[in-house]
Amino acid sequence: MNDLDLFSDPYGDPYEEGPPQEPPTRRDQRRARKRQKRRRRSGRAAFLFALAFIVAVFGTAGVFGVAILDNRLHPPDYSGSGTGSVTVQVKDGASGALIATTLQEHRVVKSTRAFVKVYNAEARASSIQPGFYQMRLEMSSKAAMALLLDPKSRAGNQISVPEGKRAIEVFQLLSKKTGIPVRDFQAVAKNTAGLGLPSYAGGNLEGFLYPGRYDLDPNGSARKIVQQMVDAFNKEASSSDLEGKAKEAGLSPLKLLTLASLAQAEGGKPSDLPKISRVIYNRVKTGMALQFDTTVLYALNKRTLDVRNRDLQVDSPYNTYKHKGLPPGPICNPGPDAIEAALAPAPGDWLYFVATDPTHKVTKFASTDAQRQKLEQEFREWQKTHPNG
């Protein structure tokens, strides 16, 4: 018997302590062989089951992997040009991913990945303009891209609001463009709660309808449009640190805007604004009344170059012939150039300015009353040749 036989002996260890055991009978040997066969069959079954499980897992993973790969290479997309109609806004500076998200949220395209894939492959994609577009529901991404590149699909509600317009004039422009009655905008002006006006506005819209280009929602209400313009003011005021700069200039934010609105209303050219701003500073500093016709006309809600003596008698805090200093608030909606001029007036000792040739927007400045009278004579000569103003 060799050493291996000792360790594999089924009858036990011959060196084990204890009484000697009887050798197994034939029946015991048969039972032992059956138990060994059953163990071999159980082990083989467990191995086969484990193998089958591994194949199933990796086989399924392979199927899922192929599905995921196919989804990335061919993301879900609608087919055709779609149906119905939906208005979608592309915001200024929107990326392809942001446009895709907007389109998916409005059920225009089926997946953002499908549209981004088309966007990235389209050389003209960067030329998509901000604004509102008339799209269709459940369009293919290619069809959606084609509409975004088609100027005809843009809603025709783009508008440019010039600097220096009064609130009522802005409402008239918006009404003409949208068909919304002016009275609806006036109703918003009477109830400005919730529009996000800064506290120093005192609930008044004048001066806070920021001039510029707007894409108006064709389905938007008067309140929503006014909100859009107030938001534009707040954004500009924040980015330019209007309140901080006003403080540095020794002005409240409201006085800054009021001064800027006066310069805007009186100025013919952007280059005149810093000089007009200096005249305002000089007059307030010396205690002179501003005596601006524009403030009187604001009180009268008129636009004319022919201001008569009776007009100057209007009883209003905006009448700067009767009341010294700045009026209680802006008289129009100033642009960035006028605001900058109010913050940084040109150096000079001027106390007067006269629009000697309104046709060509010529304004001249004077430091003495004698100089002012000569400039006013130039203006009267212009009036003679332009009786209708």
C-alpha cells in the first residue's frame, strides 16, 4: 500500500485512536457507491446550471448592448412633417441642445438626441435666429430643422422700441404690432404688482420699459409683454450695476433714470447727451429752474415744438418752469447712452442749450444768457421755414 492509498482509504485512518471497527458489508459498499454517483450528478447539474446562467446573463447583456448602441446611433425620431401647430420660442444665444430640449418639451421632436444629431450636421444651424416659430407636432428632426431655417415660419412679432418713447407711446407701438388694445397695456400700468419692478420705481412703469429689440409671443397677453420689457430693464440694470454707479455719482437710482430721461428727451444726437447732462447738473447746482419744454409736454401728454406760454402754466410737478430741481420721475424710457451720459456728464460750464435745427438734429450750447438769445433766434428762423414743426 502506498502513501496515497492511506489518505484515500474509505474505511478510516488505521492510526486513529479508538476501538477497531468492523469492515463494511457489501450492502454498505453499495450504498456508498450510490451516494458518490448522486454527488457526481448533483455537481454536474450545478455546473451546467451555472454555465447556462452565465450564458443567459452575457447573452442578454449583449442584446441590451446592441440596443443601447443602436439607440445612440439611431435615436428615436418621428417621421414626416408633423401635424397641427404649436408656437416655440428660441431664446437669444440658445445652443443646439437647448433648442432640442425646448422642441421636445413642446412635442415637436421625439428626442433631444435626434435633433442634436441633425443640428450638428447642419452647416446653417448657427444662423437660426432668436424668436417665436410656428412649428408642428411630432415632426422629424430634419423637418423641424428646415422650419427653423425658414424665415417664413417665424412669427411676425419682432419689434424695436426706440429710446425716448413715453410709456403710452410704447403701448401704442405694441398695440399696433400685436392687435392688443392700448387699454389692456394701460390696465397693466395701473396694477404693476408682480412685474418685478425695482422698489425705487414706486410702482411706475415710466423709465422701466427698456428700449430695444423684442420678439413678442404671438399668444402673449399685454401683461406678459410688459413683463418682458421690465425683465430686460432688470437684466441691464444688474449687468451694468446701475444702483452701484448711481451711488458713486451721488444719485439715487430713480434720480439717475430721471436725469437720463431728460437728456434722452432733449437730445438730438447721442453725442449731445453728455453735454445736456452737464447743463442739468449745472442748473440744479446753481439753483436755476430747468425750464425744459419736454417736461411740460409730458405733463400735457403732447408732442410739439410749438410750446406756448399757456402751456407753461400747467399745474404739475413735472412743470420744471414752476418747480426747481428734477421732476419726480422719468419722462420717457432712456437707453444706455443716456444713462451713461447721466453718470458721466461732459465737462463744461454750459447753462443753456437750444435745438437750432431740429430737422438735422442740431443742438447748440451756451454759457450766458446773451449766447442763449442768439441761439433762440436761430431756432425762430428755422420755425419760419418749418411752420408745421
